[in-house]
Amino acid sequence: MQFPALPRRPRAESIVPMINVVFLLLIFFLMTAQIAPPDPFAVTPPEAAAGDPADGPLALYLSAEGQIGFRDTLDEAALAALQAELANDPEQTKTLMLRADALAPALALARLMPRLADMGLRDVQLITVTP
């Protein structure tokens, strides 16, 4: 008497190829991600009653001592780096986010504005916080 062969269980599929694909995607996204540079110094923005949220790719910082910062440069080098950034990308909207400290001297801000206008910036938005 012959017994029929027992049906074999199908072999479980390996998840190793899926893990490989996940790691490759992770590496791809880490390599292509654009990480924002750190702020040159801490700024406490002034308070405003209301307003529209500002956004833009360019941010200039003005400290409580009147020091100017752009990306990782300070003072005159910061303004030169900003001007080079504007020259490299003529398609940019020419909108600048100004993150001035609440205790920044008004004279420093008044001296900065004509220099920004000379660079071709026509839209400078002051970043504030709402209470």
C-alpha cells in the first residue's frame, strides 16, 4: 500500500531583500537631504499684535549688539555672502527675512536698510513673534 506524499508547506519568503531596499532608500534620502545651516547667533524677535507669517529662503540676522549674521558669516563678510547669494541666483524673488533681536539698536537697523536696497532687495520682512 502506497500512501500519497504529504503536501509540503511552502517555504517562507525571506525579508532580506526588502530590508536591503529600505536601507538603500534611507541612505539615498540622507545623502540628498538639504540640512539647514545653524543660526549665526541667538535672536529674540520683537512681539507683534498680529500679522501674516513670513517665509523665504534668505534670512539675515541682527543681534542685540548690532552684529549682522548670514548663514555662517558675520558683519561685512555676512553682507558680502548675501550679495554673492543674490548674484548667484537671479531667479530668486529678492525677499529677505530679517531676524532682528528685540533689543537691537534702531540705528543699526536704519544703517542696514539702504545697504540692502543697494543689493537689489525690495522686500525685507521683519520676523516677529505674536504674544
